[in-house]
Amino acid sequence: MSKLATMRDAVAELVRDGDTVAIEGFTHLICFAAGHEIIRQRRRDLTLARMTPDVIYDQMVGAGVARKLIFSWLGNPGVGSLHAVRRRIEHADPEPLEIEEYSHFGMVCRYVAGASNLPFFPIRSYFESDIPSVNPNIKPMRSPYEGDDEVYVVPPLRPDVTIVHAQRATAQGDAQIWGLLGCQKEAAFAAERVIVVCEEIVDEDVVRRDPNRTAIPGVVVDAVVEEPFACHPSYAQGYYDRDNAFYLDWERISKDPDACAGWIDEWVYGLENHTEYVERMGERWEALRPGERLSGQVNYGDYS
Amino acid sequence: MSSARPAPEPGYTKNEMMIAASARTLAGERICFVGVGLPNIVCNLAQRTSAPGLQLVYEAGVFGARPARLPLSIGDPTLVSGSTAVTSMFELFAFYLQAGLIDAAFLGGAQIDRFGNLNTTVIGSYASPKVRLPGSGGACEIAIHARRILVIMRQAARSFVERLDFRTSPGHSGDLAHDRSRGWSGSGPTSVVTDLGTYGFDEETGEMTLLTLHPGVSIDDVRSNTGWDPKVSGELGETPRPSDEELRIIRTELDPEGVATS
């Protein structure tokens, strides 16, 4: 059964006010277009979860869709700060933002616990750190087997909606990813509802020829959106490069609340959809196109 | 508070001095957890000089990276192309880091104390911070599991502090018996390289100890940029300048545009 939808319909149907939303992707495959559509549809009171909130959550927080952030590293990677987020945390400007923070491994294991139907996940992190003192969800626990072996446990994270981007997917939602894998698979399996966005819709045969590359099977997917360049200024390995100049520019834009609001007006509210965003970016795409570096082929074998 | 700084030495920048000095501390290491910015250049320089067999591991989920360009972010696509393995982040943190495969890792922070504890979370109080910093990322677990921690950061009295505003990542406790009883695979910070000098950690107390001053830097420069009375090695030396070969590799191969080194 085809689950193809437009971004507008997928967000309208599957992302609701008050939801916990995870748009995952570690630097790679961050679906900015989905975040923009959530802003455009003026969702409110969302709890936004991501290991690294990145510029997309700075934009969403700046646009007022979120009341809470769950994260492990809060910055503009390689550049500096997320100023819209910082204004709300440091000055409650224009309103407070609740935060709940973990370490990277803690966040990953929250998704793993959520995806595996476990009540908690044990890790050897947080010893002699002040993090558990500001996050009571991180608790010490003694091993039931070796009593003097202490670990910390983190609770499962089960987003209402996870949105992941993939290089390619079938209309049924079988999604194939290469390059950095982040925790998209874990975040998708942990979620109640899943939207897969992709650069290209492909025939089922393409997926079946290379099943090792499938990160997320359609069985856990609710909607599939074909949206080329949906990750800009993040990237899709082999399709377009990370737009580092944009990340550097965002430092200046997000520092100034008016410039930040102006950017959202121009590039989100001012556009109907991501197709218009792609057209408006114009010749920028040419500079972001990588050279070719093909993988070899493997023989899966024919056993008929 | 004085923040007097020595005049720069001719022929190389402060960052180039820090990079060269740090790369030498990686001599003979096999597997290193790399950060972006200076640590990335340090590790790539070490791979070409002091540690030819060095495998570069990035927290984004890459083992054995061979970056063809200077990555701005920790998740640059150049880290993937040509690497030995791409892993999920769960695998990277569980099987590589937590299981104890990582020999050395770089950390830095907004604040460090004399025992190498690091703050990357907040300046001021947690509930109403003066400055909200990025937080842990993987730092608090890297600090526990990597066999040794190498710190590279600029030195100033406001960052080298008597007391951290928040302890994100643990260093030494000041009590050697306690440190030995922790049962961690890591032994904590073993070296700090700043723009003023290089430090080790005292084997008895775990206290940061000034080992060498960079050329042109005086002990008074260090004192005026440290928030406590720094311990100084009885055999205080001078850091060897960056060699011509180190500078050539940095300038022509690793950072030709001078993004991180100027």
C-alpha cells in the first residue's frame, strides 16, 4: 500500500499540538523541510527531542512551536551557539523553555530502550558528573548480578512522531540510508508515528537488490514524502554537501531576534512549500553537488 | 584581573604551536577519538608525523576516517568517504568507547580546574545561567572510558578556574586512592596544551603541573592567566617550536586556508 503524501498532508495528519517530536539525523540527513512545514502549520507546545538540536530546532524554537527541548548537545556544529534557544533559556525571551539534557550515549540509549520496549537502559556514563543532579531521570543502579557494579540508567524515549530523512525509499516506506547513521533507526522504531522523507522514491526492486542498506522497514512507517534537497543546509551523502556557509551565516542571523524572525518570514511563511525553497536557493545547489565516489558491488547470490 | 599576554613569536601562530605540541603527545597511539577544530588538525598531523598508525574515530559514527578536507562539523561527509567503518551511534559509544577500545581522546571546555575536570554546560547557575553552553555531547562518557584524555584549549584566568560552575566531565578527584578505585577504563586527563605551555598531571596528587613554557612565554604570563597558584615542574623546560616539516604539513595539507590555525 502506497503511503506517499505531500509534506503538508503528512505533517497535518501526523504532527499534533503538544506532541513529542524527534527530527533525528546526526549532522547528516536532518530534515529541515519537515521542521519548516511544522512552523508553517503553526504547531504549538511541542516537546522537541534531538541529540543535537542544530539550526533546525533553533528555527523552530525561535518560531514558537516548542515548549520543551530534550537533547545532548546544544550548539551550531563547528560554529557556535543556537541563539534563539539561548535567549529562551538565559532570559526567558520571549518565554521560558523547559530543558531536559543527557549525554550523547544517554540519548541514544533512551531511543534504544524506547525501540526495544524496555523500562530503562543501563550505561556506564555520568559518574562524577553534575548532570544527574540537574536531571532526576538519570538514576544510579546496582547490578542485580554483581552487587558492587554500579551503572546509571536512562528512561525510554518514545516520541509521538519521529521524522527521518533517507536517500531513497519505496512508496511503502522501506528506507535506505548510507553515510552517517546517527540514531535514526532507533528513533523511528521508538516512535508512535513515523514520517520518512526521501530524496528519491524507488521501486521495491531497488531495495530488494540491496537489503543490507535498509535502515527502516515500511512496516513502522506511516507516511512517505518525496522531497529532494529537504535537508538543506544539512546534507544527504552523495546527493548534496553540507552548506557550511549557511551554518556560519546562521550565527549572525540567530543572534538578532529581528533577523531571525525575518528569515523565518522570508524562507518559511513566505513560501508555500519546499519546492519554492529549492527554486529560491537558485544556483546554490551547483556548488553543493559532490563528485562521484561509487561503492563496489557485492554478490548476494541467487538461490532459486 | 590581569590578562597580560606575551608578544607572538615570529614564524608561527599560537594555534600552530598548540597543534604541533599536541600532536607530539599522540606519539605511538593507535586509536584516537577526534573532535573538530584544532583536535582534528592535531590528529591528522600526528598521523603524518608522530603516530603513523593512528586510527581516527569520530563520535558521529566513523572508524578509521581519512578526511580529504578540513571538516567544519563533527559530521562532515568527508569523514565517511574512504573510512574503514561507518557505525550507528549506539555501536560507536557502546562497542568502541564504553568497551574500552579508545586509546586517547581530545576534550576541551569553557572551564577547567586544576584536576582536569571540565565544564561545557553553563556559566553561572544551572537554573538561570549567565551563559548556556552546549552541554556534554559525548564528553562526560569519553572522559570516563578513553584510556587517556588530552586537553587542548586557550588559557585565561576565567577558563582556568579554582572552582567550576558545573562539572560536566570528570577529571582527577585529588585523591589518588579514590581515582584508582573507580574501575574506569580511562585514567583521566594526562596532558593539557594551551597557548602558553604544556602540562602533565602529578602522579601522586593528580594536579595539573606545568611542564614546558612555549617560546617567549614567562612563568608570570602563566600565573596571570590561571585562576589558582599553578604547580610547576622542578624541571620546567621550553616547548620545542613547531618544526619546518610540521608547519609545512599544517599549512599545505591540513588547513591551507588558515581556518583553524591563523
